[in-house]
Amino acid sequence: MKTTIYSFTVLTAIFLLLSSSVLHAEIPPIEEPTYDELLNDFHKSKADAFEQAKTEGKYVFLFAGRPTCASCKSALKAIQTVEVQSIIEDSYIPWYIDLDYTKTNQLAEGRYYYEAVLDSIVGKILPITYIIDPEHPEEIIAFDCARNKPALLLEFLDIADRPVSNETITVQANKTYITNNTLFISTNNSNETITVYSITGQIVASFQKKNTEETLNTKSFPKGVLIIKSSAGWTNKLINE
């Protein structure tokens, strides 16, 4: 009997010793990808992003942030999820701009057009995300801030009539853009009232559009974000440089 008790005591001691060793064993930490590693699939060049988007018949997905931004890193991690990756691979070419670059870099890359949106958003939270038609770079199809979770990114990217990989981008029914101090509007409606607002809500211009395509001189318009609204029910946001 004593031998049995002794054996049981020894086995218990060994078990406790092994358990203690396992509990106190150092578990190697899981290495998270760095900010730069999360950007591996993003173009850093506007020209390269737009060229590939045109070739593959996709939109450009512009992500604007900075390495010191925790929300930006959360968004980049969310972009790595299977659901978000699937949409991006089907319909977008990702392009990244670092908001800490100098103004010289902004102008050289043609970034000012898109970054001007940032200055007009009150209480903005990074990152800023954009959807751009590469055939009409002046037109921002959509933009928003703080899209830093998979569900928020899916909602932003999964827009109606988005192009599918290797297919030609479908021309949007309502096309508006500004270039060379001229506002171009092309829609299916030949009779609609167009109202142009500043970002603060002030009416900049209002006119009756009588043809499917119209132009308007924007030299007297304020610089920055303009909101174009139609009596037909559509709204677009543009940048007037």
C-alpha cells in the first residue's frame, strides 16, 4: 500500500512539474505585418495605377493615410480579409498615397486634385478612401473617411455597376468632371436643372440643362469641393482646382 501511495505521489509531482514547465514556457509572439508590408499590393505611383486600371478595365481604389495612423493600419489589415480582397481583385487597382509627403510630391504626382477633398472635410478621421474612374481622373466616384473595418470597406467598395476584372468599364449614366476651368456634364436627360453648391452648402450656380451634354465655365467658382445636384435625382462631388 505504501508503495502505491509513494508511486502516486511521485507521478503527481512529475505531472505538476511538467505542467509548470509548459505553463511557463515562452510562447513566441505572433509577428504582425508592418505598415509597409500591408502596402505590398498597392501602387505608389499614380501613373502605374491608372495605366493598369485602364488595361484591366477596373476602377482605381485610392487609399490615403500615414504610417503613424492607427486607424490606417486597422484599415489596411481589414483590406487583407478574404471578402475585401475578393472585391478589390475583381474590380480595383489599389493606389496608396502617404499624406506626410511634401507638397512638391503632391503636385508632381497629380495628387493635389484628390487631397483637396481632405481640406474640406470637418473632423475627418483617416484613412481617406476614394473610387476613381481611370478614364476620367477628374471624377471622384466616391470618397469617405474612417473606413477601417471589413464591413465598412465592403459597403464602400461594393458599389452598383462596378466593373468586373478584364471587362470594359461601363460608362456611367451621369458623367461630370471639371478640367481647364470647364464643368462637363453628360447624362441621359435632356432637360434637368443643375445646381452647383460649395462644400458649405452655398449655391454657386444654377442653370437649366437642355441637352444631354452641357458645359459651364468654372473660373468664378470657389476652389475645392463642389457638389453637383440634378433635378433628376443624382448628385456628384467634384474638385475645382
